[in-house]
Amino acid sequence: MGSENGNFYRGNRGCDGGEGYSIYRSTNGGITWTEHPLPTETTGTAETWNFEEAQVYPDSEDNVHAMWIGFDNMPYYAYSRDEGETWSDPMMVAPPIGLNGTGFPVLTAGGPGKVALGYLGDSGGDTWNGYLTVITDAFGPMPLMTTVQVNAWGDPLDTSADCGFNRCGGFGDFNDIIIDQHGRAWFGLAHNVGGEIGIFGTLAIGPTLRDTPLAPLPMGGPSTL
């Protein structure tokens, strides 16, 4: 992932940093890379199919944001304001609704300290839903996290056993998240069980990830796919 200052970043399992996740940085167009371990001492790392997944994205002022799945299968987030040299304490970002586990993390950033995170979560009995979490003040002492479920209740994305912990259909390869020019996050999920199925999850109203307020968006649903 490229930053405004020309740096490139990618996340993966640590090498020099031990068993945790690391962010790798290149300042010369990918010719050489340095490793920058994430603060996973307390969170641990997932031992599922997601074990290699450390997501990274720079914001508009070159702050670096990272996301990973911990040993408890919950999503964690941290930021760096010095190009990955040091990191904030990790924050668990899942909503307090008793999720049994999460997987397939994706991350993007807009303005400084404005971040969107997407993931799948099991709300009980292998009912796998999509969740979108938006943080607009990541550098504050108590960041505000706004989370929505992108699929309707009673219409889960999948009900396969441990779907978020293994290569479940197309979820493992084709999830992504972006921020458009208006500051609205779009969480894309693709599934290929029983045919090609895809949805985009976003906020009809809510916080912006850029400098301008969001205009209301008409509500979506299956009929708009």
C-alpha cells in the first residue's frame, strides 16, 4: 500500500519480530524493506486461516494504520504516527454484542486519524454477518467507534461451520474496503458458494472519513444489488 510520502507498506506474519504480526516498509520503491513489529504481545495472533492477515493503510498525512485478528479471534487495531517505528496500544474494535469470533479483516484510511475496518463475525450458531467499523478520532484518548452490520438480521452472509476461520467461499480472496471522494466507506464482500454473490456495505448516514460531511444516501438492500 502506497503512502503520500512515497513509502510502501504491507503486513504479514513477523520474521525478525518473532511470532507476532509485522508491518513491512519500503522507502525506495520496494527495492529494500524493513520490518516493524505490531503490538501483539497481549493480543496474540490468530491460529486460523487468517493467521497471515495483517492489514495496513496510510492516511492522508502519512500516519499508518494496522488491523489484525488476535488469538481470541477478535479484530484489533493500532496506529503509528512515525511510519511504523512505534505503535499505539492495540484496541479491540468489535462491537459489544457477544460475537463468537471474527475473520477476513480489511482496512482503509482517509483523513488523519480517520479509519474504516471491515470483517466477518459470528453472532451465534455460525451466523456469519459483515461488520463495518468507522473511527474518526483514532488519535484521541477514547476513540469513538461506530459499527454497523451490513447485512440484514435474518439474512446472514453464510451459515457454514467456522466460515470466518477458514477459506469460506470467496470471502478469503475478494473482500476489500475503500473510501470514496465524499468520505464514505464501502465494504465489498464476495462469495462464490451457490453462484457469484456480492454486496457492498456502507453507511446511509453517519461520520465522514474526509473533511466534508456525508450527504444522506438512499437505503439499499437485496433489490439494489
